[in-house]
Amino acid sequence: ERFDSVDAPGEHPFLRQPARPERARPAAVAVPPVAGQMLSDLCATDSDSTLRRRIDRYARPDLLAVDEVGYLSYSNRHADLLFEIVARRHQKRSTVITTNRPFAEWREMFPGAACVVSLVDRIVHNAEVIALDGDSYRLKEAQERAARKQRQRRSSKA
């Protein structure tokens, strides 16, 4: 049931480097696959004691990398669980969160959730927010592949 790993790649390339420190202890870094999977894992618990253990699992690592917050809309329960993890880690442990949405739009991701303002407040407090503005690396790779294929077709016709 452990997911602690320094070898977990993280979906977002920005997470790959911070999540793979050279001298990290194996349990020091946690990279769940994506936010939706982490929150679904928590929501799927069938008892309070199991939920507490799973929240502890996400609250414990020195660095927790949560990828792809913002690609889905979440229920109030999802928002409350994410808030619980962020609040327990706040000012104690490092957390990296990737999102494609500005914080002003987080109410749309968690419609009706009362904790959104407090969640964002704890995330940005003492945080270094890095806004990446650029083309998608997947789009860039797809364009490069298409250009290579086109060059290969031209050269094979010649």
C-alpha cells in the first residue's frame, strides 16, 4: 500500500527534478500519480480508521508532489480531503502542486466547497509560486515527430 518512491516519474516534467533529489531517503519523497487518483484513493476508504491511515500516508513524506490539480472538477468531499492534507503539511513539510488553472479559478474545480479559500490560502502562504508560460511539451514533441516523418517521406521519394 506504500507509494513512497524517488523513482516515480510524475506526469509533469517540472515534477521530475524536484521529486528526485540525489540523496533522498526512499520514504522522503512521495509522488502519487495525479491529484484525481490521490483524491479517489482517499474517497474510496470504507472506514474512518482507514481514511486516517491514508491521509497520514500523504501527510508524512518530506516532499509531496501532487500533479494535475485542475484537470477535473471535484466534489466537496474531494476538496475537504485535499484541504486536510494541505493543512496537515502546512509549514511542516514541502508540497509541490502542478495545476493548469490560476487560483482564482479553483472555485470552479471545487464548486460549492466551503474550504476553497482556506485551501488556496494555505497553499500560497510562504510558497514560491512559479507560473510557467509556454507551449505544451507534448505538443512540441508531436510537432517534432510530424516534422521528422515529413522529412523522411520527402527523402524516401527522392
